[in-house]
Amino acid sequence: MQAENHDQGTGSGRKTENNQCDSQNGTSRLESFTSQSKSTGNDKNSVFDANSTCRDSVRKNDARSRKRIAGKILRQLRELQQAHLAYVKAHEKHLEVRLKENQKHQRKIAEDMQKLENVILQLLQEDEIEEEVE
């Protein structure tokens, strides 16, 4: 019975006539596959290729994502600034109205107090005149 030269599914070589594995022949077959593969110039054992277009697209997507997020934050900041300025301006107008009311009240009270003082002084003068007459 002759031994067949075929692969036993291990990929390590062929059986010889005496059922021994021909590892040298198997190694040469593996070398032929590795020599056929093309090198990209990068470390074949590395998981990520730094020059990979996939990685570049991830970086671009990350940059776009950061820009989109920064744009949303900037828009929120500007809306917050506008809302704050609107509030401050409205409050300022309210305070100006209150200040004018306060100043008007001060003038009126000062005038009323001056009138009362004049009345009191007039009464005192009248009393002095009456005392002198008596």
C-alpha cells in the first residue's frame, strides 16, 4: 500500500511514504504564503496602524464631533449672554424708574418739611409779637 501525499488538515506538512510528517515541505509552503503577502511598512504585530485610513476617519469624526459639541456650547453661551443682558437691562430700567421716584419723593418731602418749618416759625413769631404787645 502506498502512502498518499495529501494534507491532513493540520497545515504542518505532508505525509511521506513511511507516514512521517514532511515538516520541511510544510515550512516551505508557509514561507511561500508569507512571501506572497505584501508589507505596508508597518509593524505586522501592531493592532492599530497609525497611518490607517480607518484610524484617520475616526480622528476626523472625533474632530467633527468636537467641533459640533463646541459649536453647541458656544451657541448656548451666546444665548445665556443675551438672556443675562436682557435681564440686566430690564432690571436697570426698573432701578432707574425707582431712582426717579425716590428723588421725586425726596424733593416733595423736603418741600413739605420746609413748609411745616415755615409754619412753625411763623407761629413762634406770632407768639413773640403777642407777648411783646401784652
